[in-house]
Amino acid sequence: MERDMQNNPKKGKVSKKKRQMRKLIVAVVVILLALIMIPVAFLWSKYDKMPKVVINDKEVKINELTPETEKAMEGYKNIALFGLDNRSMGTLERGNSDTIIVVSINEKSGEIKMASVYRDTYLDIDENMFRKANAAYANGGPKQAIDMLNKNLDLNITDYVSVDFSALVEAVDLLGGIEIDKIEPSEAKWLNAYVTDTIKNTGYDDYVDYVSAGENVHLNGIQATAYARIRYVGLDYGRTERQRKVITKMFEKAKQCDLSTLNKMMDEMLPQISTSLSPTEMLGLASGVTKYHMGENTGFPFDKESGDVGSLGDMVIPLDLEKNVVELHKFLYANEEYTPSQTVKDLSATIHANTGY
């Protein structure tokens, strides 16, 4: 990757190759804008552009939760958002979900919270199959990935959105770019390193200036995508934080856009998104247009260690999964009385036995 630092971003035609962007930003903006902020009739006219996958809610695995936990989760719409590195496969039904975000929408207050699950987190992705969390989607598609989140985190997710990332550059540019409050020197270095690679992977035909460190830095589409791809400053923890930062900035900017701009964004993005949301569910989200706002965001697990786990290699290991899930429920649902299910307790004990942490 250091070699990219030697190449200036170039003007010139670049053929559209495998668009393997590893970010979930497009999906988040679509679900929070196209599915929430657009007038009902307009949204309905766009629905057919989205690939749909039907998931039977009754077949989704949800742990046996206490009545108190179920009550605390009432009034929230939880959606799993997956970003896949599989453009070459021509499908959004398989592939490692290199980005995993749980979006929780408080339907009463309109607050939207995001929790990134680190892709290398050591979790049970099936029946006593402990692997990196991102392998669940590759093994069984969105259904298994949803089951994995519900099983390990005591969630009740039944819907998902998966995305191809090639539309991100144009989406940011249609918004007129975004402002990042502060970019550190180390981030600027790697951002510029990723610019050339991002141009090649998106087929974008333009010249892009280098970015300098500082405060209130304006980023165009290529620059914002490169910024969100940085892995070498703060590892995946820093990368997911930058993703959520870009998502928030895009959301704030898009709320000020006119219908024509949002229409262009949807025409570009919706065909590259797969979802299980029905028209009725989308219309339900759309009804709360005036109250939606971005709340806090975080990464999961909170307390963690990085280490090798046998032949599986380097993992993000939850230091006591049970305690981490307690903190997650406090964050998402302000639930101070949450009691982990027996399933989560058993998984926590197994992770400790398997890893020593």
C-alpha cells in the first residue's frame, strides 16, 4: 500500500473493474434517507429498482429473552447493514461482510444509533462454529448473518440491507462533498495513499487533489471514500469510526438537499442495494420524516483483545462477551436492567474456554 503514496492521482479514463469498496456508507445513507426522508408516493415509485430478498420473520433465530428485555426493545426498529467485498461475484447474496453495522431507530424519539460489529470479532456464526463475524454472510447469506447477530448479541433483528459500494463517490459529490471536523496527519497520509486505488476501483474519471491534515477539511467523493477505507490508523477500530463519521456527515448534508438531488442519489444507489424490507415497512419508516436525527455511535465489542486463535489466525476477542452485550443493550436501548440470555452466557463461557480471554 505504501507504493500508492508514490503515484499522483491521475486524470484519464479508467475502465470499470471489480468495484470492491469495503464500506457500508451507501447503504446507511439510503436506509436513513431514501427509506425515511422521501415522500411516500415517491418512495413507492423507486422500490422496484431494489433487489429484494424475502426473509420469513418466523424463521429468524432469536434467543429466549426475558420479558423485561423484550419490553425495553419495544418501539425500536433494528436493521442489520452489511457491506460486501464481492462485486466480482455479481451478487449480494454471498460474500464476507467486511462491514457490519447494527442500526437502531427509536420510532418514538426519532434517534438513530449505530453500532459497528468489528468484522474480525470471534463469535459463533452458526451452530458452535466460532469464526470471524464476517464469515457468517459468506456461509449463509443475510439470513445467517442476521441469526449470528441475534444469537451472540441478544438482538431481535429481522431485516437487513446489503450494498455494493461503487455509488459512494457520486453520492458524496451529488451532496457537494462533506466536511470532516479534523483529519490527523497520519490519516491524511493514508487517505492520499488510497486515492489512486479508489479511482481505479470505481472507474471514476477525474483529477483529485491531495488532502492536508487540519480542521474542517472538505472532502469530495473520491476523498471521502478513501478516508473511510483507512485501516492503518487505529486498525479496524479506527476504520469503523471513520465510516460512522462519514455516514453522519452525509446524513446531515442530505437532510438539506432538494428532492431532485435525492432522486439522483436513489437512481444511482438503489439498484446496487439488496434488502428484505417490504414496501409496508419502508412506508412505516417514511412516516417519521420530521423527527429523525443521528444519535451516538460506537463499536463492538467495547472491551476486547486482539490475538491468535489457533489456525483461525488473528481475531478480535470479546473480553467477556456477556459483559460486552450488557453494555450494548445499555447503549442501544438505555436498558440498565438487561439480563443476558442463557445462550449469551454459554457463548461467553465457550469463548473464554477457547481463547483463554
